[in-house]
Amino acid sequence: HHIYRCLSCRVAVWSVYGGVDKLLFVRVGTLDDPAAIAPDVHIYVRSKLPWVALPEGIPSFDAYYDSRTLWPQASLERRRAIFG
């Protein structure tokens, strides 16, 4: 995968995984108002610090998860349109 970073501060802004640049993963913390978007899931929580408290009611996973079982149908359809 490739991580694109801000040229001035080097913060990771978005990523491309699997060599496919049709689908980008934008880091919420880089948005002008990161508090405007709440997470749907928490991933890679196996490496979170013990004092980090995750909100109840939002799924969390030690590693990644099966998007086919968790993503809304509209999101799955957009993904299918991108990858064919």
C-alpha cells in the first residue's frame, strides 16, 4: 500500500491499498472538522493503549473485518462499481 502525506507536516492524509488508486481511504483526523464524522467501526484495537476507551455500540476488531457483513448495501454496490 502507499500512504500519501502532507508535504509540509508529513501527516498521513490518505492511503491506497492493493495498488488500486480508485478507492482511497481518507484519515478523518486530517479533515477540517474531524469531529463531524463518527467512526462506523474500530479496527486494529489489539494495539490500542489500555487507557483508550472505545465507545459502546460501535463494533471493534482486533484486526480488520469482513466488509461484506458490515458495510451498508449502498457502500458495497459502490465498491463493486469501482472494482468490477
